[in-house]
Amino acid sequence: MNNYYDIAEEDLEEAEDRYAAGKYKKCAVWCQQAGEKYLKYVLVNKLGVTGEGDTMKDREDAALVNGHNLKKIFDRINENKKLLNIPGTTLYTLSSYYTKARYPGEGFVDVDPVIAKELIEHAKVVKKAVDAFLESIPMGENLEALTNKFSKQ
């Protein structure tokens, strides 16, 4: 369980648990985290973007790998070829509630059960898009990835 996808699965489960417990602000945060990690799985584990190196592009990639902006991560994934199909509203909504529900002050929002349920659905839209992409990868690449994973353990 040392990859973004597996941790995203836990984050989505945590969001659903927070929803069931009536902790809607926390649910919003975990939904964003799940969406972010599903996207980072594609970015890092499938496209090999790590941000390591000294070029300007490497520094930009490092900011994506370490950042939380779903739209920017999504745009980088689709930079050369449209690999994922996710509505912009999904990315924007997950990103905006992440900070608005976490920090008091200007812009703070109280997340109600309706919004929290919508955020869970948005996180599932990201998961579904990533799953569809993963299913489209030729079997040989999947076998190679599995072989590499188990040979390092």
C-alpha cells in the first residue's frame, strides 16, 4: 500500500466514514484528498512525472507533485494527449471546498450533508475516470508495472 491509488482509496473511504458520522467539513477535506491522490497516481505512477531534476519543467512538476490543485495536476496529465475526461466543475468543486472547509476566516464555508454527498460523488467521478484510464493501458504495461512492484519488495 505504498502508492497514491491505494491511499486515495483509503481517503475516499474516510470521506464516507466522516459523512456517516456527520462530520461534513472533514468529509469535504477527505474527498479532495482522494481526488488529488487518484490524479497523482496517474501523474507519478503511470506517466513517471516526479519533478526530480534541475530544469524549469522539473520544478513545475515538483510543485504539482507536492501541491493540491487538482486542475493543474489534471492539465499536466492531459498536456500531450487527453488521457482523462473529468468535468472542470468536479475539479474546481473538490479544490475549493478543501481550503474553505479547513480554515476559519474569510471564505470559510460550513459544509452541510447535501454538499458533502455531492463532494463524495465528485471524488467518485475522479476515481471512475482514473479507473477507465487504467483499464485502457495495454496488458503488457500492467504486467510490467506489477513485476517492477513485486521485484522491489
